[in-house]
Amino acid sequence: MRTGFPENFLWGGAISASQADGAYDVDGKGLDTQDLRYFDSRWTKEERDHQRNINMTGEQFKKALIEKDAVNYPFRQGINFYHHYKEDLALMEELGLKIFRTSINWARIFPNGDDVEPNEAGIQFYVNLFEECRKRGMKVFATILHYNIPVNLVTKYGGWKNRKTIDFYLRYARVLFERIGDRVDYWLPFNEINAGKFNPYNGVCLIKDQEEHYENAIYQCLHHQFIANALTVKLAHEIIPGSKVGGMIARFTTYPATCKPEDVMQSILDEQYANYFYTDVMARGKYPSYMERYFHENQITIQKEAGDDRILQQYTVDFLSFSYYMSMVATTDKNWDRTGGNLVTGNKNPYLQASDWGWKIDPIGLRVSLNQMYDRYQLPVFIAENGIGALDEYTDGKIHDPYRIDYLREHFKQMREAIVDGVELIGYTMWGIIDIVSCGTIEMRKRYGVIYVDRDDRGQGSNQRYKKDSFYWNQQCIKDNGENL
């Protein structure tokens, strides 16, 4: 019987290129879709929630294309990881990380997306980055697409609506496998692939007011991503024998709000539509039967090509991963209190405490999710994201964040319990291991890291890095392999 974390457990940290790198117009990089998300630091909390570009408009998109300002487009600045990655990785080595997850920026490799030849400076950056990880004893978990695609693919082809985007994506993936493949240990074709439904601009780069049948367009885009995901598995296995390619969702753990049968049934439907549809396609290799009713009732028709079903069946993923931040409850009661969450709002669980941003903190929900995922698919599981966004205060070089230590401790305890339950959990990459621009709210002040970055919402500050109290706690936890939680 397992009693705790395995000896080879991969303790790690995660960031994304669009939130961290900056250098949006350096070394031949093209403009990407996250570069176009506008933010005003003067917005009130209500305005920030309302105007964070979950649904990009055509007018906003066109305006962002011509504006050169980086202050109101924080993803263009990030934390300048592009020029600071060596010192940042040195801190992560000091922390004791076993694995580092980051994304590769498609527009840095193919600036327009449809270029015939890749940008050599972009390839060299990732060669250097991943070699630096290796030098510091860290494995690499590379996300091929973390929301942002080259803008030209949207303006010229319509993005993921157009099946040609699959071919452009596979050209990009082939270059990665051929040129940097031996430096990567785990590949992830798409970050949170279900984002196409709950956050369509991020997930599939749709502009809502340009679509006649928005939901149909979403599922058509998702179909193209499913095919791209499967063909990426095929390509990786051909070019890099023994490579590990996974699938990922944002995990929305859902409990029935009451024991009313209607609420229990709603929780089943919520799990199917928000979570299992995506993992069923990627891990079981086919569209689940429960989606037939959903598509019929919502007038959704997906255009497939001959052979698509065979592609999905033949090239399933090697492991599954997910982000986990909170849980929600399912109910048919339309008056139930609502609360914030990972790019979504959900029904509030009255038994749980909340973060500064209203996300419900539920460590046991992580154990629930791990057991459900492993029981359903019997595939190795990787927690690709988990953490707490908070208003950390920097005082005389010190950042005291006991709430983050508590959060991590309680979630790690539940991970250990899941391993004892029998779940094959191979690794954990804490989200925003170093402070980065928040994807959901486009803020710097919403901090996830154990490493503090001295930047504010306008990109002002020294950009110096400082270790928080949670850094030292996490360092000892990794050293002990989670034995003394």
C-alpha cells in the first residue's frame, strides 16, 4: 500500500508565455491574441470584472491591433521573463523544483502563423530556456498552445473556425518536436481545452459579435482542436519515440447543492458538459453519447471530415492533467448565491471560505477530482495548475503570506490522500510559481507566486524578485517530499 508521495514525484511550478515573457515585439515575434486584451488600472473592481475581455468585441479587437501602448495591454509586458529567465530559473532551482511548466508562444516561432519558415530567433530562445532548465536539474513540461495564437490567423482565416488552422498548428508542432523535442519531458498540446466553451476568446479566439451562431462556432472550433490534439499525439510519437503527450482541462469540481434529485441530476450534467466531454474525447477517443442530446437541443451541428472519428480513436493521450482552483455546487434553484471562479462564475458553497477574489477554497475537492479522473480513465494524472491569487503586501523586502502556506499545505495533504487512495499522480506544478499578470483579471496585484515581482498594475516598479515566506515553506516541503505537512 502506498503511504505518501512517491520518491520520483515531480514537484514543480508553472507559468505561461503570454503572462510572463513580455518582449512582445522583440526578436521577430508576431502579435498574438493575448497581446490584444485591454486593461485600465483605474477601473473599479466591478469594471475589472465586467471589462476583462472574456468576450472580445470586434471594435476592441480592431483598436488593439493599431495601438502600440504596452501599459494598457499588460500581456505585452508580462514580468519580462524573456530577459530574466536565467535569474528566475536560478530561484526555482534554489526552491528545489523538479519540473518547470511553461508555454511556447506560437507567434514567436511563426510570427504570422502561416509562415513557410520558422523564426530562428524564437526557436533559439526556447532551446536556451530549456537547456537552462536541464542545467539546473529541472525537467520540462511544455504547453504548445496556452490560449494565444498569432493574430494573423484570426484576421486572415478566422482562427480555429477554419480547418486550415489545424495544418498551421501541426506545422508549428512539428518544428517544436524536431528542433527542441529532446529537451522536453512532457508535452501538452492545449491548455485547458474546455476554455473554448467557458471563455471563447481565450480558448478558441472567437469574437462574439462576429458570429451568427456563437455556440455552434465554439463547438466547431473545439472539434478542430480535438483533431489537432490527436494528430499532435501521433506526430510526437513518430518524431520522438517514447514521448509523453497529455490532455488538459480546467477542472470544475461540482457537488449537488442539496440532496434533491433535481440537484443531483444537475451536478451530473454539469460534470459531463464542463469536464468529461473534453477528457472523454481525448482519452477515450470518441464523442460521448450524452453530447448528442445537448447538440440536438441547442441546434449545434459539427462539420467533420471523413476520417475524423478514426483520428480521435487512434491517437489518444498518454496522461491527463487539469487545473484546480475551487469547487462549485449544482442546483436548479435560479436564486442561489453566485461567486467567482477560474474565468467563470458559479454557485456558492456555503461551507467553504473564499480567497480575496471570491474563489471558494476546497482542498478536499482536489482529492475528489483526482479520484474521479483516475477512476474514469486509469491514466496517469498531472496537476498542471493549482494555487491562490492574493493581495500580497511587500514591506522592507519581506512578504508574509501565511494564507498561501495554509492553502498549499491543505491541498498537498489531499494530494497525498489521493495517492494513498491509489491515484497515479505523477506531478504538481503550482500556478504562477513567480508572480505574473493574471489571465482572468489582467492584473499584477492578483499574485499567485512564492516569488514576488515588484511590478504594479501599470507595469511600474523595480521588477526585482523577492522570496516570500511561502518560498521557504515550499522549499522545505519539496526537500522532505511532502512527508512533514
